[in-house]
Amino acid sequence: MASRPRIKLLALCGSQGRDPLLLDMIEHAFEGARESGEVDTRVVELSDKRLRHCVQCEECMSRRKRRDGTIREELQDCTIKDDLQAIHTGMVEADGIIWASPAHALGVSTKLRIVVDRSRWLVHQGNMRWKAASALSVAAEPMTGQETVLRQMGTMIRALQMTQVGPGYGAGGAYSAPDDPRTRESAREVGRAMAEASRFLKAGREVLTQEARSRIVEGYHRLHSSMPDHSDFVPSEGQAIKVLGISGAHRKGSRNTVHMLHTALEAARQLGGVETELISLRDLRLDVDHTCDECLATGLARCNNQDDMQELYPKLMAADAIIFGSPVHELGISGRLKGFVDRCRWMQRDGTLKGKIASAVTVAYLTIGGQETSIAEISDFIRAFQMYQTGFMFGGQGVSGPAVGGHTPWNEDGRTRLTPVENDPWGMMTSRFTGRMVAELALVVKAGHAVVSSAVVT
């Protein structure tokens, strides 16, 4: 019987100067990671590194003609020569990366942002795909930017196409209280979650043949225009996965949100061996959460309200991946989707959704109309439920509004004119990417889970 894979975890400490509290949190995270088996750990302190700002020359992203007419291949790193080349090598070699930053002016540190700005070539070449990532943050006082920084780093993680690991409520944030047991346990929980996810992802990557991985990567290039009728890559028996789409739209029928989910699920099915189902909350009778806390106080494995939610719980538990969809309402998700999340509180307590893959699609009237804030809101409860969230590509994770350069959503008389989402090629493309990446990540994690579960602990 094979042994569990040994993993490498890298922590990027983004403090501008030496920060003992942040380094202490990283060490506690590593302690939590080591509880699950053999883990190699390394900390890179960016405070003593020479890092220059990106100049957006696009050299790392381009294939250009040489003077002799031949095509120059894409570069393997940023052309600016400083300490970042060694950091990039460590990022590629690591199985998981912990991004750590103090709260600077309610934001991520400049040093850490420079690393992300100059890591676009890693995304372009797929070097970060299927790597686990999570975040740690500290600030001088409680509620002075930790959650804001964690959310910003979550967006950065997904932009690099890494798999964001959700360790649960509040994990990863701390303030200047190194002796606070909550701080230490928060960091350890991040480490435990990172070790588990990194091990699943590494084992899954090794299970897939090189041919299968190549076909997966090639699939992204075909997504630019239209999905192929089928994929030559079919998961082996026992690796078939189920992807569930949840629509929080208020309107009945196949409108914008539902259409985006249909598009994402269709892309997921093209991978082969993928079963999908779309559930519209509009068609169900769902009561609001009464905060009776019966499910939390008694350990009840379901909500006590007897309505159609009882039929959804088994489907959520059986799914390997879930794509949440919502229209934008007042720069946030719909109340219908939030009500659904509230009714799943017991699943967060029990870890019922832990390790399942998740992503989101959203649509608004305007091109810049709240899609990103809605995605961020969905990402928060994905992290709270300890799910693994996929990365995204090309600036959006299944977002849509009127086509760029298109008409405004109002007629001349001031009345609203609805723009069908299928007229937005960008929104349709990001929806396809979302569905494809969800299915692929679910396949990798499921394959890795099977290997790790049957392996001997060394």
C-alpha cells in the first residue's frame, strides 16, 4: 500500500519590516499542518527581499517575432532581475502556499502585491493550477482590517488560479495579542486545512496521466470560442463526479442567472464523466431561518423547519462540487440565496461541505454593477463552509452585464430594458471557464482523496 504523499508548504510573509506576530502565526499554522503527517515547511520574509514594481512590459506574456522572423517562445519568468526569481521557483515547487500580510491602510502589504503583480506569467503557463492556498493576517487592534485583507488575498489567490482553502469562520485573522489562544488556534486551523487540501491535490495530480493533464490544459484554449461537442478525456470508473448548480434568482424560467448556470454546467459535462443538476430556489418553498439554533444546540443534522429544504440537504451532501448563482441586488447577492445559506448553518458546524469544490456566477444590469462584490460575498460563505474555491481566468469568475461597449440598460423613456445574458460573449466565456475549472478540480480532489484515504501514514 502506498504511503501518503509528503508535501511542501511555502509561507510568503508580506510584512514591510520584520513582524514577530505574523511570523508567530505562520509557525502555528505550520504546527497545525504537521499534525497530519510529514510536511516540509519554508518561510520567505519579503521584508528583506529586493523587489521592484511591475512595469507592465508584457514580455512574460508575449510570443513575438525575432529579427530573423522566428517566433520567440514565452519567457519562463519576469524580465526584471531581482529577488523574485528565487521566490517564483519556490512557488512552483510548493504544493501549497500560505499568503500572510499585516493590514496596511486596510489592505494587503505592497511587498505582497508586487509578488502577485509580477506572477502573471505563472498563471499564463498554468503553473499555479491545482495548488492549495490560504491566508493569514494581523492588525494592531481587533476589527482593523484583518477580514478586509483576508478577502483581498482570497481574490489574489483565485486570480492566480490557485485553489482557495476555506478553514472556517474567522480563521486566519488576528490582532496584537500573541498569547491569545484564539489567535494560535486560528492559525493552526489554517495549517490543518492547507495540509489536507495540498495532500489531496498532489495525490490527484499524480494519479492523472500526463496525457489527461495535457487534454485538460488544451481544453482551455477551445473555450475561447465555443465548447467542443465532447472531450476525449473521460475519467476512469469510480472517478465520476456530480456538480450541482444553485440559482438564487427571483424570476421563474431560464433567465440570466439560470442561463449562466446552464452554460457552466454544460461546460462541466464536456469534461466527461460529469453528472450535473440545476436547482432553482425560486421553484421551492423555503422558510427563512428563525435562529432557533435547534440544529446547533442539539446536534441535529438538519434544520428543524419542515419545507423543501429537507430535499436539498441530501443533494448537497451527495455533490462533489457546487456552483452558486445569483443576480446582483443592491451590490450583493439575492435574499433568496442568502436565506438558503442561512438554512445550512448546521452543515458548517458539522463540516458536511468541507472539501467540496465551489465557485460562483453572477449577473447585473450594468457592466460594473456589483458583480465583484457579489462574488466576494459568495466567496466568504464558501470559505466559512470550509469548501475549496476554484481560481478564475481573464478577470471574472462567471460575471456578466451588458456587453462592453453595448447599449445602456434603459430605454429613452427611462424604463428598464433587460439585456439577455446570452448577448454578452464575455459573460458566457467566463461561465464556461467556471464550469470547466470546477469539474476539473473536483476530479483531481476526488482522485487524490481516494489515494490518501487508502494510503499508510508514514
